[in-house]
Amino acid sequence: MRVVGLYEFGGPDVLRVVDLPDPHAGPGEVRVRVHAATVNPADTLLRSGALAQRLREFPGPYVPGMDIAGVVDEVGPGTETELRVGDSVMAMVMPVGTAAGGYAEYKVLPAGWVVRAPEGSDHASAATLPMNGLTALRTLDMLALPAGSVLAVVGAAGALGGYLVQLARHAGLTVIADAAPADEELVRRCGADEIVARGSDVAGHLRARYPDGVDAVADAALFGPRLFEAVRDGGTFVRFRGAEEPGGYEHDDSGRITVQSTFVPDYFGRTDKLNQIRELAEAGVLVPRVARTYSPVETGDAHRRLAAGGVRGRLVIAF
């Protein structure tokens, strides 16, 4: 099978197509013939070496990719699953290990990690849902805000931010989001009740609308501690990078607010949560956005495009 991987860390040029033996499904597993794998910021962290300590015990190639869509083409012996060969499916992947990520023609996964793709979706659209959808869902589950609470989503025009806005609005929250002028219509379509100008003073704009602060802020843009002031006393701030990761930052030490971290691997193997994402997509609550597809040999170009910023939707590798 073909994978897109790397043997040394660095820039997009280290990514290359590698031929590896086809894997096969064992007991409790299914094999997916992958047709689409998304490109996420986490993939660039792996490629650059930011996660090298987690990979030091494994030989290469290291294969990025955290979500896939395709077709089941093997069900392992004795595997208890409703999935059948030929089903269109999607899954979240943990790219820790040799050839472990989603940039591959075939992925063997525990059956509980894989669910049917939303009815009527194509592979590229379905591939945008698992990681960002589950991250957004985990965030809202963790916050457990009652209906009517005010959630600020910073980075609302991005893939994760857009899903956060959609799910929060569906949950009955009041959503205030940031947007550049060119993105205002997009963010409103996602369901934002109010929009403030994107930029370095977004916290000030939020405080101008809500002088006592909002109930919670989700920092999908990695703005960091400068957003703490937008949260009311006793409110919650959600970050999406750990302090040790590039773009990460420490907790607030004042005790005025709670800082929580969304850790999407908490939902690995949660078939119920991934099925919830599927159902929300089928109901039109979650609306996938595909910005562009690339062939495997163009994966470096996809990483360069992501690094350039301003992507509205997901970049997808099509196998």
C-alpha cells in the first residue's frame, strides 16, 4: 500500500510516498480502504518534530493524519460489529507508532473506532468530521453549559471553530464569534448570534458586548492568555494545545477563571460519540467544508497551504 510519511522531521519537503506491505484485519478489527484523509494542524506538529519524544521508540516511517473516510474491505475473524464489507465509513486515528496515521491507502482499526459515514456524504466531506467534530463535541460536553449561556468562539471561521459554533447553537447556547469582514457571512451561516471583529483586541471587543464577561471562551485560534479577560469571574476558558506544545500556554494562576484543555483522544473508541457526529451531520447541524483535495504526491503542497493560513474548510488527501 501507499502511505505518505517521513523518516526525519522537518518542513513539508520531508513528506514522501512510501510503499509498505498491506495490513490485514485481525480479531476485533476492520480494515478500511481509505479514500480521503484530512490535513490538520496536528499533522504539521508531527511532521516538524514537535511530537518527536512520543515517537522515539518507533522506527519510521511516521505517517501523519488523524481522520479518514473510505470503505470497509475486511472484517477480522470473530469481530462483533454492525459494519459490513462495502460500507462507507469514517474514523479518527491515533498517529503514534510506525505508519500509524491516516495518510495511507489502508488502515486497520479496532471496530469500535469506525462508524458509517453520514448518508449521502462523499469521502472527502466525511473525512472532515471525526477529529474536529469530536473535538468540538468533547469541548461542549466538558463545559456542560446550560441553554442560554454565552459562549465566545475565537477562530470561528476555521474548521474546528465552525463546528464549535454549529454545535453550540444547536445546544441552545448564545454564540458570539470573531470574524474578519470577508468571513462574516460564513460565520453567520454557521449560526453565530453575534460577531465581533477579529484581531489582537478581540478580548476587548467581547468585553464591550458583555461588560461582565462571557460564560466561556473556546480559543480555537490559539490566541492564548490575552483572552482570559473576556471570561466572567467563575467562567471557563478552553484551550486546544497543551503548555508543552507549540502555541500552547499555561493555566491562569489568578483563580478568577477555570482553564480546561480539550483532549480529543478521550473520545477514541467512543462509538456512541462518533455516531452522534454522524447523526448531527445527517441532520444538517454539522456542515462539512472541503477547501481542496490533493493527491498523495502533493501532500507537501497541502502542508504548505495550511501553514500559509486563511484556509476555510479542510484540505484533504485523496487516495
